[in-house]
Amino acid sequence: MKVPKVLSAIAAAAILLVTSASANAATNASNYVEGVDWTRKVITVVGEGIVPPDAVNYTQAKGMASKAAQADAYRKMGELVNGVRVEGETTVEKMLTTQDTIKLRVSATIKGAKIVNETFLSDGGYRVVMQVPIFGVSNSLAGAVFERNEATEPFPEPVADIAPTTPQYSSTTPVKRRIEMTAQVTIEENVDQGFNPVPTTPYRSPLSRMSVPSLDTIILQKLEANSMSVQEAVYQPTNAAATSQTVRRSVEDYASAAQGDYTGLIVDCRGLELQPVMSPVVKNVNGTKIYGHKNLDIDRVIREGMADYINDTANVDRAGVNPLVVKAVSVENFNSNPVLSIPDSNRVLIENHATKFLKDLKVVFLFD
């Protein structure tokens, strides 16, 4: 008597369940969360398929169900990848409509998705979990969408007529405490509480040591003779001459203003609804970009990403053991770009000049 194919498929599924249920428990797949995980920098999808009615044996049943699940996973991966934001309003999908080369690379990246879990389900279905890394050397989305820079742009100079903030913590302050302090104390609150945001260590301008006095030198010498700090004169002019002849300084002139050996940067964006993107930009309130992919080695950006997006203050290792912490005042460009006050951005640029943490991509964004 000939056994109908549908019964053969059921029998094959039953055999598959008996032989693999203990080794591939369905709970394994529950360890993976479907979606774009910016903290772990990975895109995860779960595809499902069923044993087709024309399967005649165990091997065929497993293979056909697995292929159906993978096809479902590839479809979902394409949808998720298309929705990933590269920067601001620019999604991967928008890039694909105008750049055929990127379209081919993204397609290859999706097809190269890694299977991280496979499970035969109790109802005869098959489940497969697949992942694509957002960043990384091998088959990453960043490798598919980022183009090489023609030239690396230098970081901008500080705004010379505004004093950098002075962190209220020391190198021995625990990182979590630094974050708490920065979140609680703004520049305006510092003034209200009697703190002086202008560095108190006198800074003697190189201009004052020039052999031929210039107008700036004369002004500075007169101000110093009146027991005013040079920085107060530069940042907070109190007379017409100083106002019209504000001394402009480059980042090199601020070398002595660096407070020291910062290993990275933490930008606290909590409460601002920051939206993660592949290529974020940090700006100051004047609109000047102080950190973006054009300042960086694009190969390192592809490997590591420009920043970690973290919602746990205990997991900010990327910024190192002695990070500088600043609080974003707003976010721009579809909530993707943190914006810093001028004093905070000045402090970031001054310290980066000393220890190069921006160049080394040692940046963490705290977000909700």
C-alpha cells in the first residue's frame, strides 16, 4: 500500500522532532531579539518556515523547512536594513535609490547574513535566527554603505572668545558620579551657585612675549597690570578696546588649558529622544561640527562605529577610565545629532587636542 505524501511529511516531521528537540530547544531562539540593536551593533531577524506537504523523508523535510525559514529571514532582513538611518533623514533605502554600487553591496551583505540559531518547532515549523553586524570588518552594513573620504578634515578650533567649562570632578571621581554631576549642574547653575566656569589658572598669552609690542600685546599688558586675568579679558571684555580687539586663539594656544589625560568623551543625551544613526555628528550651538566621519579614518569607522549608544551608565567602557563628560543641550537633524554649548564644545576640543580621543573614536552617547 502506498503511503500518501502528506503522511510521509508528517512522519518525517515527527522523526525530526524526536531526534533534534533536545539538542535544539526552542528556548534558544528566545535569546535573540528581532530588530536593530544599536547597543550591540547588530541587526537580528527571525525567519519561520513549515514542512511542505510533498516532503517524503526526514532529510527533505528539514531542508525544505529550513529554506522556507531562511527566505522569510532574508525578506525581513531587507526590510530592517532599508530602514536603518545612516545620518539624519537619510536611510539605507534612500541611498539605494540613487547609488547602484551601494545597492549591490547592501544586497550582498544581506545574502551574507549569518545564521546564529536554528530550531525545529513542536508544531512542525522551522525557525532560523540570522544576523548582520552594523559595523565590522566582515560583511557589515557599514562596509556596504560608507564611501571613502577624499581627505580627512581637521577638527575645528575652539571659539576663542568664550571660556571652556571647567569640569567639577577630578581624575579620581568615579565615572558614574561624573555623569550624575554633569547631568545636575549646567553652566548657568554653576554661576548661580558661586562656581566660576572660567579657569582660574592665569594664562599668559604668547603675544605678551613678542619682542615688538602689538596692539593686542599692549591691551593685554594693561589688563594684566590692572590685576585682571588674561582669560577674563579675552572671554568677557569689559571695555571698548577689549571688545573691539578680542584676541583670537588657535587650539595650540590653549595647550596649557587642557586639564588632563582624558581617555574619551561621554555625551549625555538622556531626555532628548536621541535617535541612533550610523554616522552621527556632534555640533555646537553655532552649528559648527566638532565630530563627524569626515574627521576620522573611515576604515576605523567601518570596523568600530563612531560611538557606542548606551542606556546604562555602568557600561561606558569605550570612553576609557578617565572620560570627559558633557551634557547635550539639544539634538538636531531628526534627533540624530547631539548639540553642545559653546563652553562644553570648547572643552572637548581643547582636551581632544591634548589626548586625541575623538580621533580614536572613544565616544559614548547616553540615551533613553
